Amino acid sequence: MAKGVLPFVPVSERIEIVRHITYVDSVYEETVPDKINAWQHLGFHCIFKGDDWRGTEKGRRLEREFGQVGVEVVYFPYTASTSSTKLRLALEIANESELRRGSSDAG
């Protein structure tokens, strides 16, 4: 809950989704925000972030820290058209609608 909001799809389910992708060898659940901690456990050679991190203080810090241990930071294009906030709102509205329908069916 790094952003202060519970994820709609629980971590255990997201891990299973990723685990079943053909090109994935293993899945690591990050439990602390320090990415170097994950590297110390796994010893990877590159890390992937959305390019909304590029040029930010967080991104520059990530590049500095991983540059010191020989890890490349690779940026994926940020999908500005896919807003997790909008998805969460749509799901909340759908859930409220379903709850209202269920309560009217019970009466």
C-alpha cells in the first residue's frame, strides 16, 4: 500500500498473473521501497520503471544508486491514457451499483 490505497487486485493474485507469463523466470514480491534491497536479494542486471520517473529526483537517485553497482535502469513508456485512479473510480461506481441492486433484490 505504498500509495496509501489498497490495490484492487491483491498482491498474491498479481504475482500469479506475472508468474504465468511465458518470459518470466521468477517473481519477487518487493516489500520495502528501497530497490537496492531487492537487488541485494536477486542480483539483477537491469531494472524497469515507467518513464514518468525519467528526469525526476526519484529517477536520478535510482540511476545513481544502480549505476554504482552496474545495474541499468530501463524506462518503459508511461501509459498516460491508462489512469489507475480512473480505473479505481470506475470499479467503485460499478461496485456501488451492484450493492444497490443487491439490496433492492433482498427487499
